[in-house]
Amino acid sequence: MNKTAAETAEYLDIFLAQLPSLPSDVEIVLAPPFTSIARAASKIKGFGVRLGAQTMHWELRGAYTGEISAPMLLEFGVSHVILGHSERRAYCDETDRTVNLKVHTALQQGIVPIVAVGETLAQRRAGITDDHVVAQTKAAFDGVSAGALPGVVIAYEPIWAIGTGENCDPVEANRVMATIRSSLQGLDETPILYGGSMNTDNVGAYAAQPDINGGLIGGASLDPNGFAQLIRSAAVSP
């Protein structure tokens, strides 16, 4: 719950002014709160920045008080939606089943799902990281054809590293992400992002890994100048 509509507009004024200095081959998707989507849509028009949402419901319409549907998002030009974020799983009763339902709806409606998977610290210490993230991945895309998988995005977010200042070693993150990629036929061309305390100091090390195709940036994206610098830093990775 960051950025009111007014704060989003101010943020975008600063961030969009820096686009000419950012690498042109980087795809940028901004996912503001629902209440800021309309303002953001008008601000980013013509800038080549894509608009995302932080979740959505799997039904297209009906009596689901407080929920947002895919057609509502499409009306404002939303092209991507984050599904299964660890905070949604922890606080909003998101499950593998509801993530799967939302994935199917997103694909049917022409929205790119960004599906988040990741393990807790207890699961990592128990040595079940790979089993857990593979199970989440398979559940999320159950019933999705291999031919459709290049059109999705997966984000590996070790839960113990989110907003804690702790980060997963880039080589280890790459290993887990390679495991995710090999878990289903059709994921060879699927972008896989890393999320978990990525910042300007460490983004280069992550970007240099072969199976890390980008970042799902949380706290480090809240400052527009810092976010722009993070993108620059990723582009000059070794």
C-alpha cells in the first residue's frame, strides 16, 4: 500500500523525465495500487512504459465486493498482473489454486501474468527450496499449454529476503531459477525475474546470471531516482 494517486503522479513526473538516459532495450512495467492506475495510465501514455496491476480476481464480473476484474484493468491499458506475491499469500489467503485460476483468466484476457514463487526461511533451512518452488510453479500453470508458457513471466522471490535487507546469493538464486525453468516443458523462453532486496549495489551481480532475466523490484522502486539508477546499474552488469 504505497503511493496515493497524487504521489504516483509526482513519482512518474520524476521517473519519466529520466527515461532518455535509461537503456532502450529494458522492458519497464510499473504496478501501482488500483487507486493510482488511472492516473498512471494517463501519465505513461506514449512513453513506452507498460502498466501492471498488483493482483486481480479470476472472475470477469459478479458479486465479489472489493475485487477487481481483468476487464476493469484492461479498460485502463493494463498489460501485466502480479499473481501469487508472497504478501498476498500470507495476508490475503492467496493459494496455489486461486493463483492458477487467475493465471487462466489473465491469459484468456490477454494480460501477461507475473507469477511469484518462493520459499520461507524454514523451508530453505529444511532443504526443500527446490521441491517447494517447483510445486508452486507446476500448480500455477496447471492446465496451461506449453505453447502458452513463453507468454508468461515467473518471479522467484525467496520470502526470507523480501524487504529484510538480506539477499539470496546471485549464484544460488540463478541455480533455483534454472530449476524452475526446467520444471515444465515450454519455459525455455519464459522470462524469470528475481525479487528479494535487489538494489543498485547488487543488481549487477544478479543481472550477470544466465537464468535471471530481470527483477521484481519492491522497496528499491519506491524512490524514482533510485529506481532509475537501479535500471542503469543492471544495464552495465559485468
